[in-house]
Amino acid sequence: MKKLFLLPVLAFTIIACNSGEGDKKAELDKLKKQQAEIKAKIDVLEAELSANDSSASAMTVSVMPLKAMPFKNYIDVQGRVDADENISLSTEMPGTITKINVKPGDEVSAGQVLAETDARAVNQQISDLQTNAALVNQVYEKQKALWDQKIGTEIQFLQAKTNKESMEKKMQTLQEQVRMTKIISPISGTVDAVDIKLGQAVAPGMPAIRVINFSNLKVKADVAESYASKIKKGSEVVVHFPDTKDSLVTKVNFVSRAINNASRTFTVEVLLDDKKEYHPNMVARLNINDYQSPQPAITVPVRTIQKDESNQSFVFVAENGIAKKRIVTLGKEYKGQAEITSGLKEEDILVTLGYDLINDGDNIVYNK
């Protein structure tokens, strides 16, 4: 009887054990499935975070596309406005100013009398000489008429002729003295200054009146000997006038061939437009073109050029959001721009700001 009772219990136990093992297997399968789903979500989130981290770590820079254009180099020298006809006049003999015929700003012509000194003494001598000259001329004419008729002696005729010629020379001398009492302009131009007054005693060499011909003003400058082979007549030049804030683009009109032994410089001249108002001795800055690229060239700001460990010049360009180091060869430099003879081409994207904070291969974002 007892054995019969144990048999059902044992069967129930076996069935229960088999049932428990099935539940655990189902639970394990369920957990593995959940684990796979969680891993997939983790992978997606990691990818997203990785992308976000890459974007967040990218350096923001400024860029510009490169274009080829003519490159010109200029040398900068200081000059001054000069006038070929800039004359300070004075009297040719001592005297007192009795007449002033002009004032500053008046236009005068060559040969015009600008001022006069006291010529009364000389005029009186001329008046006296004219009286004597009339007598001497009459004597000469009569002696000549007699001599032509073979009357009288040759000595009488020659003496009368000598007296006449001597009187004429004295008259010419006195008339020249009268001319010397006048201040006469040798050129046509404008009266720039009148430094005398009526009644003032003057003497030769004392500045009296200045006359300037403003129609032929020019700028003169001295240039270092090293540029003698680069600057020619006809070279382009930009002339700046600091005092008037004016400027003009013109050509070099004259280049001296002689080198100054003391300063080792040569002279260049630039003609000015007579329609504008310039002043003699005004300071001028000349930018003279001494080099032009034979064909359009790539130029970059000098500040963007760096040096590496081997002392090579390089810049950074942007390629699809990546910074790329480019080794470049430099040409001329002018006003912060450098000519690039090799290493760059048109449409390259140059990094202009932030170039000193990035390395080759860094991710970059363009500043808009």
C-alpha cells in the first residue's frame, strides 16, 4: 500500500521538474532577445553620439576662394612738387621802390614791368645827353657832307664820327641803367609773392617778387640706385599728396641716367595735371611700379602664410570640410599680399581665419 502511494508523488515531482526547466529556457530566450534589442539601440546611440562629437570638435574657420589676377609691385619714395619756371626776382641796381604794378595772384606775361625804382638821376643824365647828342649829330652830318665833297680834312670827319658814336654808346648805357631800375618778369606766370613796399630801399639779390608758371609743375624724387634697372620712362606711378588727400595715376616722364655719388640715387620726374591746384615744394609720395607678373597670378594675404619645421612656406586650404596643408612658393610681396608662383590654383578654398589653430587633416566648419 505504501509503495502504491509513493508512485503518484514521484510522478508529480518529475512532471514539476520538467515544467520548471521549460520556463527558465523561455525566460532565457526572452532575455537574450531583449539583450539584442538593447545592443542595437546602444549601437545607434553610439553612432549618433560619435557624429555629434565629430561635429562639435570641428574648428570654425573663415575661408575665401582664390582667383588669379595681375600682380603688381611698387616701390614707395618721397618727392616734392617742383616748377621749372619758379623765379624770385630782384632789382639789378640799388634804389628806392617808386612803383609796384602787380599784386599776388596777378597773371603776368614775359617782359612785363612788375615794379620800378627811382630813376630820376639817370633820366636827368639822359635828358642832358640828348641835348648834347643833337649838337654832335649835326656836326657829324655837316662834316660828312663836306668830306663827301672832298672838303676839309679826314681828321675832322673822323673826330666828328667818333664823337657821334661815343654819344650813342653813352645813351645806350644810360638807357640800360634805366632798364635796370625796373623789375621785369622773364616768364609768363602768376605772381606768387610781393615782398617789397613803396619807398623801400632795395639792392641786387634782395627778394622782391616771385613769379611761378603753374602750367608745367612736376614731382621730382630721388630713387635708390638698386632700382636703376627696374624703373624706366613710361613706368606706371601713383602720386599721393598727403596734405590735400589727392592722388593721380600717371607715367614717369623722365629718369636720370646719372647716379649721385654722395647719395647713390638717381632722379625721376612726373609731370602734373595743370588743371589741378598744386603748390611748389609740396610733399608727394610716389608709388612706382617696378614689377608686374607676366600673367595673372594667385595672391594670398601674407598673414596666412606659415613656416614649418623645415622652413617651408605653407597655407591651409579646405577640402570637403577637412584642412589640408599646401606647400607654396612665394614671389613678390606688396601691401600685405604675396604672389604665389606654385602650390595653389584657382578655386582653391584658402583658410583666412583660424589657420593658426588647425592642423593638417582637422575637421573644419566654414564661418558663414
